[in-house]
Amino acid sequence: MLSLYYAYNMMSVGFPTKINYMEKYYAALSASPLFAQVDKEEIETLLNCLSAVKLQFRKNRFIFLEGERAESFGVVLSGAVHVLCEDFWGRRKILARVEPGGLFGESFAYAGTGEFPVSVMAAGDSVILLVNNKSVVSTCRAACTYHTKLIKNLALILAEKNVALTQKLEHITQPTTREKLMSYLSEQARFFGTAAFDIPFNREELADYLSVERSAMSAELSKMRKDGLLIYQKNHFELLK
């Protein structure tokens, strides 16, 4: 059952037609690790089997709210989302950013926690595929072989999310703002395989992600540029040796 937040946030519900949906969002679906080794026809069958729902969210609208029942997880079809946590005083931190093809909420949906301990917000106007977790783990009415692939893919995704969480902990547990930045930017350089790359965050979002003050982080970036460690323009960085 969709929450009241879905009804409040969404601009449209459901797939206009099966063909239009597949043609428009197939690139994101095929790039999603959830549908790895599943061809186009199989994905179409799976979406019908899972009774997946497509929703549109405007920027800064909530998709999931902390405390809401964790009954579904999402796949980003277009746009992006931020996974957020807030402390007692309402200070918000970005735990993760999810781009097209990526999943969110699946860990909590399958952990048996009952409620989401975090919130998920649209980082920009976004289209989201929502899947009820019971439809994934339950036996398919058609007994399709694709379902087994889906469950295996989901298990791999959960393992990779644990690795990503370990990487984030490595960044934020560094003792200084400079070391947090160096840890994160070094990891990005390794990920892209080049010293020059674009990060998915603006300054405020990067500060939230690294759990530092934005002004202190901006000042440290300027010092790092003066020290010849890097050059940057907005979200484009180049690390120097």
C-alpha cells in the first residue's frame, strides 16, 4: 500500500503503456545491477510480475520518510536521490547519493527493521520505480526463471552496499577536514581511473556527506589548491602529484 507521502509528492502514477515505459527507461533499467544478466524481454516480464509502480517526484520531495514502514525499495530511472539522516535538532546529513540504475531502501526492506531509519529525498526532478519487497522474495505466480536471477542480483547488491558503507566510514573517520577530503577524492580517482573527474555533489552536499562544516571545507580546499595538491572548478577536480 502506498503511503500518504507518495500521494502528496507524486506528479503521476503507473506506466502509460508497457512499450513507452520500456523504451524510455530501458537504459536505466539495463544499467541497474538488479537486472544484471536479464535481457529486455525478461525485464519487461519481471516488471509485470513484480507489479512495479513508476512514480515521479519533484526536487526536494520525500520518497521515503524516517519512521515509515519499510515495505518497498526503489530504483532510480532518472534524476537522483539522496539518502538522509537527521539528528535530534534537525541537522541533516547525506549518507549516499543514488544515480539512475541505482537502488535505495532495499537493505532496510529486507533487514526486518519494520521502519526506515533514514529518509530518501529527490535530489532533482526524478522518476522512481518502486517495488514491494514481498513481490521479490515470494514465489512468482508464473514461476518465471528470471525471478531467481533477480534474487541473486539483490544479494550481490546488498554485499556491495556494505563495501560502500565501509568506504564512507573510512572517509568520515579521518581526524581532519583535509584528510577526509583527501580520502574521498583519492577514492574517486581510483573509481574513475583518472586524476581528473567530476564528483556527484555540490559543496553543501559534499560537506554533508563528509560530516564537516561547509565553510571549513571550502577554506581547506583553497589551502589544498595553494599547496599544489589539486585544482578544481565547481564539482570538477584534478589531483596533482
